[in-house]
Amino acid sequence: MLNKSKGGGVFKVTCYDAQGNLKWETQSHNLVVDEGLYYMNEAALGGGSQSTTWYIGLYGAASSNNPSASDTMSSHAGWTEIYTEYSQTTRPVCTFGTATIPTPGTSVINNTASKAAFNFTTSATVGGAFLTSDNTKNGTSGTLFSAADFALPGDRTVANGDQLNVEYTFSLDAA
């Protein structure tokens, strides 16, 4: 019998207003894109280069925010990054903690202790988040690992002064 494993991630996004009051939060399962799957195999087993720093990006509203398995940082027709609406000069870093030792058969890694923060300077509509190896806002290089549309009701609004905190949790399970 062939043993299988499965992996997947969850983006948890929390929005606070300028006074620190919770406005909304959402949690969405991601799509690990083909490029992300290839990266995992190459970096872990194939002798490829490992990215040690990852970044969170956001994308905006559209008639159909729809990440596709074939998306890359240079080609993602289903979504458009928002990048001028927040004050950080680069995409915020996603600082992962230590992965858990599998018990029983699941290993988890996340950035819960150091969430990626976005400080908005203007109103915007946000439709999803993504994980990439490049910190350049609106950049088209680096590895796109995963992307996720916000769970129903979908697109969310932010205002000048709002802060979005983004947590990313990734799990690998023996199946």
C-alpha cells in the first residue's frame, strides 16, 4: 500500500480599528500552488535551495478572487495584490516558530508569536492573502507558496488607521 501525506495551511486575518477595537476576523484554508509543492520537494528532498524568510501579501477585491494551482508570483490572473494602501515599505515578514514534533503524525508550524502586521493609510477592500519568498510590494519574483480567498462573506473592508494582523499555520499530516 502506498503511504500518503497531506499538507495545508490556514490564514487567520484579524482587523482592528485605529483605537484597537476588533472590527472583524476571518480564517481561510489556503491553496498550496504547484510552485509551492515543487518548492517543498526540491528544498526538502531534492537538494534545492531553501528559502529561510517568507512574507505575507494581500490581494484586493475582484469579481472573482480565485487563486489557481498554476499561479506564480509573475502570473496570477485571478487576483491583484494591494500594496499602496498600507504603510510598510515591504511585504511584512512571516516569522515562523519551531515546527512541532509529530504526535501522532501531524507537524505544525506557524507565525502566531509574531503575526505579520499591515497598517492601513487609506480605505481598501481586501479579498485574500498569500505567502511568498519575496518581500517586494507588487513584486513578480520569488516563490509563491500559497494563497487563500477570505471565507464567506468574502471581501472585507479596511479604513485609514486600521491594522490587519495575519497568522499563517501550516500542517503536514501522515495519511
